[in-house]
Amino acid sequence: MAEIFSNISRIKYEGSDSKNPLSFKYYDPDRVIMGKTMREHLPFAMAWWHNLCACGTDMFGRDTADKSFGAEKGTMAHAKAKVDAGFEFMQKLGIEYFCFHDVDLVPEADDIKETNKRLDEITDYILEKMNETGIKCLWGTANMFSNPRFMNGAGSTNSADVFCFAAAQIKKALDLTVKLGGKGYVFWGGREGYETLLNTDMKFEQENIARLMKMAVDYGRSIGFKGDFYIEPKPKEPMKHQYDFDAATAIGFLRQHGLDKDFKINVEANHATLAGHTFQHDLRVSAINGMLGSIDANQGDLLLGWDTDEFPSNVYEATMCMYEVLKAGGLTGGFNFDAKTRRPSYTAEDMFHAFILGMDTFALGLINATKIIEDGRIDSFVEERYSSFKAGIGKKIVEGSTTLTELATIAEDMGAPALPSSGKQEYLQSIVNQILFSGLEAL
């Protein structure tokens, strides 16, 4: 079979001094850091939808990129061409995983039985490629937001018929995820929300979403799916009020409905910032609740209030992401590049440049986070900052061996308490800068 990206060779690590645009400057897959290789720390995945389907269309203009891969769009021949392109692309970059929505893989038919037949055919072909290359499936999901039937959501719909259709799509997507050996299954509630409360029964909609998820868990376990289910939080866009607003909201929902034993959180950087948080914030919230599962690695434009899905280039953000991941002991999932090239970056070479950028950014994040942890000053500062709770009355508070009356008596005897110790935020930020940029003075 002829190469699709015939002008591009396998991307190799050449080091930070390399001027070769088609090389890794920092991602060295075999470099060992904290007892694991970079490849093990950073299980990267290709998002089928953006990399093989997104052609630069926006609400003001049509496609700029040609992703026909030599086949007529909307056909099964095109579906197979995308498989060929995707696996060649992943092999040349050394990416070991992919993620998919059902309708990324094949053109959706008017009859779901025909769509499912097409999905069976294409996943047979994907399995052949997986066996040839060793590339694996990170997670699967169902697209329950693009078709007009889902204008009011899937689980949150006001139509029992649409709810049934959503259940059918989830069932098939779970079948495919198990067939392809996927490590996880994601719920991204693309339209699970509302525009106005004037026509919305919020309690009923949230309970129905939970019912759908419970049925998915029951069915998934019955067919041998042993991986994690994920909720991927996202505020606003496309719905004005989305129920899975951020990590904390999603975790509360899971616990309220008894789903927390089967679900973890898939944190997307761009979604966290749209919720008014940092990426690090939603990672920390997920981690301290034992629910940090997987990551959609991208970034947004803070000047724009919508989901731009840019390839990650912010090394500070990637550093603090990897700091949280390392402190949490790693992910059960991986790092999926839910990102797309910018509309003017329309060539096949641009696709490779984008992934090189993202992979190098997270490699730098891993290197820097390791240095911060090994340096120890930040961890030591945080430990010391709460030291008053390690002895005396502070220890009794933590142990639960005191009462409000005893605490009130102590407060009355002490008079006005001294101010808490300084938070030294600027000092701690200077430590991060020192670690990230040490050695520059030699230039």
C-alpha cells in the first residue's frame, strides 16, 4: 500500500539544538525519569475526530484542509483511507494510542442498523492495523451532540425516543471499545444542559442522565469491559448551562447518583479554563478525590470565550499539569491530543508539526515537574505552612478529639491570634522560574 505521508519520515528525537522542524527537541521516548521512560509517563493518543476529520471549517468559512486521503468523502472507502492515514501517522510519530467517537469512524446512515454494520466493518479493519502495528485504543465514546436529534441532549433530552437512540449508540460504542481493547469509555455531554429554565425540569434531566450512565455501566461490565468510565467536564458551549460544568460539579454528580466507583474524570485543559479555573485546579480537584483518570491535552485562547482546542504550547501549564500527575501517581488513562491545527495550518506537514509541538511541550512539562519535586522546596514549604495542625490543639482538631466548646475556651484565653504565616506566593513562583530556566545565564 502506498504511503499517504510519503514525504515525511519517522519523527526522531534530535535534541534541543536541532533545527530540523520534523524532529523532537525534548520528547525522548526512551529517556528514564523517576524510574519510568518518557513513553510510559506520557501515553499519547491521537484524537480521530480532529486529526483525521477536522478540515478547518468554522462558522464563517468552509474547509481549508484536504483530508480525503485520496478517497471520496462520505464513503466507506474514505473511512478506510482515514484508518490507513491514521495508523501511518501514529507510527511515524511513535504514538501508541488513539481515541474515537462512533461517527468519526464511518459516515452515519439514516438507519442505525446500517451505521452499526459499517462500524463492524471498519473496526474489523482497524483491528488488523492494531495487530500489525501494536497501536492500541485508549478510549471510545459516542457522538451524541452533532445530529439534530440531540438538540436537547441525549440523557437530558425531553424525548423518550431520542433517549432510546442514545442508549443504542452507547451500547454499540461500548461494544466497539471492548472489541478494540479500549482502556476507558468517555461521556462528554456535548449538549447535556439547557438554554432556559422556563422550559426545563433540571432535576428530571439530571436523574435521566444518571439513569443512562448506570445502564451503560451495567451493560459494559456484562460484556467484559473492565476499564474506567469517564466524565469529561465542560462549561457552556454549546449549551448555555451544561450540567458537567467542571471537575467538582461532575464529582458531586457521580457521588450523588452512586456512580463514583466506576467513573473517573477526563480533564481537558481548555474546558477547565472555560470554567474559570486553571488546568492544574481541575487536575488537583480530581486527584484529591481519587478520580483523576485521563487528560485531553490541549489549550484555549484566553482572549476568546470558546473552545479553541489548540495544540498545547504553554510550558508553564504543562509543567504544573505533570506536577499534579506525578504527585497523583500517574493516570489510568493517557494524554489524548483533543486538538486541531489552526485554520491557516492546512497541510499534512502542519499535522506533524502540531503533534511535535504538543509532545515536546508535555515532555518539557515532565522534565520540569520532576525537577520541582526533586528540588523539594515547594513541598517542604507547603508541609511547614500547615505545621500548626501537627501538635497541640491543631493535632486534636485533625484527629477529631476536641469540641467547639474547648476551641472557644482556647480562643478566649489567647486573645487575638497572631496572623497566619506568610503564603510567600512570589517566592514560590520565583522557585519555579529558577528551576525552569536555570542555566540561561551561561548564554
